Amino acid sequence: MRNGRLLQLLSNLLSSPRTVFLVALAARLWVLLQLLPNNAWRYFYAYNEPSRIAWALVSGFGYSSPWPNTPLMPTAQQPPLYPLLLAGIFKVAGSYSYLSLWIAVALNAVFSALTAVLILQIGKRTFDASTGVLAAWVWSCWQYEAVVSIRLWESSLSALLLAVGLWLLPKLAVSLRLWLWLVFGVLAGVAALTNTTLLSVFPFFWLWLWIVYLRRGLANDRLLMASLVVCVLVVLPWTIRNYSTFNRLVPIRDNFGLELWLGNHEGVTHTFDSDFPILNPSEYDRLGEIGFMEAKRDVALEFIGRHPVTFLRLSSRRCFQFWSAPEKSVWLAVSLLAWLGMVLALWSKRLDGIPYALVMLIFPAIYYITHVFSTYRHPIEPVIVLLSAYAMASTARAAGNRLLRSPQSPPPGSGGFFDSSMSRGTYRESRGGDWSGSSNHTRRFLKYLSRSWFSCSSMSRAHTTFEESISAELYTHSWS
């Protein structure tokens, strides 16, 4: 009886959103305490484009100057939301101050901890309780995620916004309330102004919602249109600013030519070449921002046209790097598990699994043709962790059903490997069941899987020291 109560208490603790949030926040604050104050400039402020733009804003130069040693002229090199957020912090606590840094990175830690809670909720609702709990605790405790999430960059906010979108989708699939669809439109617009690559995913979310309603014989055209219009209205002021500043249509950013050139030109080194503006700003100073971006785009397109086979080879390399970087880490194994989880989700969840497949397929595509660092993957890492956990939990459940089959085995529909009652177009807030109701063999295997995740993390740390992994993989690329 006592053991049962303890197990129930532990189950409630592990599945508690408050516990997950506090553990995730504590892990990220612990990382910050290892880095600050000694590395405040080296790992955070140095070469950081959003910080530089924020300094220009509070110094009265407007939204300009993403790179040092360049003229103070208007820019659209970064989407506006995160630099504006930093500018607000700089205004209150001082430009490039230690207090401003603590406020900014602590806010990123809060964003990432909130993402852990959403991972728990999404996993329990869309997949099953074991998936949600395992994924949430991996996200909360994995040192790699803790380190990446406190970069002075928009990555943590982007991951949170995408997670909110995925959390809202099942609600939208059964709701005709206008305000909820308008909120989704605002979310899409804010996501686009935070990380422009997220804009590639949201149109497919709207398409998915249209298909869901079409299959049920319902019309949601007006709601979809209202959501789209709100998204456009959120982005429109920034587009107007860019048009009035540069005399051409720049919806959000103007840096695609530079990004394309970084990965596609003669003698490409897979790092930053000497004429990147941070290293040598002379060409940028001479041509101005738009001229510079267009010149780099033309060089890249000419290279691609003359060397299509090389471009395909480089793109294949970038595809592999996106899913495996940083080197000597467990990310290749995690990514393979996520792709397996995506296949299982499409098989067992059918329509419910499509949004996660869309994220996996669409978001990385732009990086395959331009250039890639491991930190570019962070906005979709909640999805990767969720699908990896689903693959592991599903495999464990299937193995448990075979190894531990007994007269007390759970009946069909109680959470088996291909439990159709938990998918096939049903949208219940409680889908996935309660953690305390999971079968005993699932719990046993989940303990094993949890140990496997964290042992993998330990193996990754064995290859490089804590500080080397940060400097080599995370912060030296903060100006990319």
C-alpha cells in the first residue's frame, strides 16, 4: 500500500507542469551561473547582431547597424521582434550592461521552461502520457538544450511560439470561435517577425485545418481568411517600413542573398569567409545593405548555375549537418529516432500526426540550400524531442506487450502500440490518458528509456568539456 502511494506521488510529480517548469528553469539558470560573469562579452555580446541593433535603437540611430565597424544605416538584416525586445531591456537596464544581459538570458530561460510545459501537454494529448512525460523531462534536463536555450538570440522564443502553435491546432480543429482563430493569426505574424523561417510552416498549418474541416463536411473558409488577414496585418507595418526605407518590397528580411552566398560560392569553406561583414566590412560599406545582399545573391546564383552537381553535394552535406550537428554528439541518433517517431505518428495517428511531419519536412529546407549551424535547429527541437520520445515509448510498449504478455495485459484501446481509439481524427483534451493509469510494463520500460536518454547526454559530454562545447558549437556562431 505504501509503495503504491509513493509510486502515485512520484507519478503525479513527474507529470506536474509546475515541476517540469521549475526543473527546466533551474537547469538553465545553473548553466548561466557557470558562464557569468566571466564570459558575458565573449559568449553573449560579442558579434551579436540583435544586441548591436538594440544598441543603435536606444542610441537614437534607429533600426540599423547589425555589425560593428559599418556605417550606421538602416537595416532589415534581422527580423524586428527580438532586437526590439533587447532594445526595451537596454533602455531600462543600460546598453550592453551586465544587468541587461541577465534579464535577457533569464527571459530566454523562462521561454524555454514554458516550452517544456507545452511539450508535456502536447505529448500527453496528441500521443500518450509516457511520451509527454519523457519528452518534457528530456527537454528540461538535457544539458545541450539548457545551453542552447540561453543564447542571446531568438531561438528560445521561436521554439516557444512554434510549440504554442502546435498546442493550439487541435483546439482550432474543433472550434468555430472567431477569437481563437484570430489569436492563431496573431501568433503566426509574431512568429514571422521573430524567426522568418517559421513563416514557411504556418501556411501548411492553415491548409491542415482546412482539410480537417473539409473531411468533416464543415466550412471554415471565413475563419481561415480572418486568421490569414490578421497575420498579414501584424507583419504589414514592418513591410511598409522596409519599403519606405529601401524603396523596394522587403516583407521581413533582406539577408537571403548573403545566406545563400555563405554556402554557395567558389572556395566555400563551410565557415565565414574573409569578406563577411564582421571580418571585412569594406564591400558592405561600399555597396550599402541592399546592394551588398544583391551582389552576394548574384554570385551565389551564378555559382549554382555553373556547378549544379556541386550545389547538390553541398546541399546534401548541409542536410546531414542539420540533423547531426554538433559533431561527436548524439544528435544523429536523436534525429533518426525523431524520423521514426514521425513515421509511427503518421501511421497510428493519421491526420493528427501531419502537423509534426510538416515541421520536420518544411522548416529545415531553407537551410539545406543556404548554410547551417546546429543552433538553427533549435526552434523545431521540441518537435524532434517529442517524436523521439514517441518512438522510444512506442517501441518499449510494443516490446513490453510481447515480453510481458499475461492474462492481465491491457485490453485493446487502453494505450497499445496502434491504439486507434487515440487517433483517427479524434480531438479530446484528455487524449493520452493520465500518467497514473499507464500500464506497469510501460513504466518499467520508461525508466530504462529515461536512463538511455541521459546516458546519451553524458556520452556527448565525454567528448568535449562543458566550456569547449559551448564555445565551439553555440556562441561562436551567434553572429551567423
